[in-house]
Amino acid sequence: LWVAQRGSVDPLMGAAPVLKAFIATVLGGLGSLSGAVLGGFVVGVVEVFLQGYLPESVAPYREAISLSIIIGLLVLRPDGLWPAPNVNRS
């Protein structure tokens, strides 16, 4: 679908969506599918909220502000919002 829209292929095609998906997975918690979904919702809500409420003069910095908020969440919860269960096998 990307090629049909652009009409050409290049090495960085799809880099932005893949980066956002990776950020959502890390934010939600690696190893947890539910956490990845929750991380995706959080990334989406933060971006839409910033797009709607930031003034036009700050709009070019929207990505940096959203990533700063996500980094702040990861500082508070380093294992993610919904980490995978810890299973100890003996």
C-alpha cells in the first residue's frame, strides 16, 4: 500500500510508523501483548491531545513534546505500563 501511494521504493519507507510501533511496544511493556496495545493507545492519545491543544507556534515541536512525555512515563515505570508477568522456573 505504501508503494501505491508513493509510486517508488526507498530504504526509509515506513520508518516513522515502525518507530512509533516500537515506542508503543516499549512503553506498554516488552513481552506483553496487552501492554503493547495499551502503549499504542497512550501514544495515540498523547499525539492527538497535543495536536488539538498546542498553539500553532509550538506545533513544529509536537513530536519532541510527545516523546518527552513518553520518556517521562518510562522514567516512572521502567518496565512499561503493563509489564509481562515474571515466571520463575526452578
